[in-house]
Amino acid sequence: LIPIVMVVLWPSLLLLRNRYDLQWQVDFDGPIQWLWRGLFPALRTSLLMAFLIGIGIAFGELNTYLLVLPPGVTTLAMRIFDLLHYAVRYKEAGLLVVLAVGGSLLSFVVFRRFVL
């Protein structure tokens, strides 16, 4: 998961490092201010895309996750997996509706705020 996310971030990091490395060393007081006020805003879109790709891959590897899940532990991903493959009960169906609507709204807000 980490190597795939880094493949998304690496070109942006190299581009920013080559263009703004000396300017950021002069403009900011320390490394924390450089990260917070320089690097994170400049990589906002790349970080968002890397996060979304990582979440997609993590949900895609749910079958591998099930192999290492300890007995008696039920996670949200496991409940959704059970819903999709076995039977739908009212509580879990409501949970899926809330997650779908919430995820759609969050995606819309993030897309409007950071991409457009």
C-alpha cells in the first residue's frame, strides 16, 4: 500500500523540491513551518489523490485482511463485507445508506474545495 501511494506522491515531491527548495529555506523559519505552510498546501491535490487511492486499495484487499483478523473481532469493513455477501439486516442496511450518503457528500465537498 505504501509503495503505491508513494508512486503517486513522488513526482510532485520532486517537482516542488527542484523548483522551490532554496526559496522555502529562505522564507520559512524552521522545518515545521516549512512543512505546514509550504509543503502541505503545495501538495494538497497530490495528497488527496494519494489518500483516495490508498483507501481504494485498502478496501480492495479486504479478503487478505480477513485472513489475519483475530477471532471475535468485528470491524466496520467486516460488517459491510458480510452485508454484501450474506444477508442484509435493517441496522446494517441503514449503516450502509449513511456511509454511502456521507461518503458522497464528503467526496463532493472535497472535490469542490480542492480540485476546482
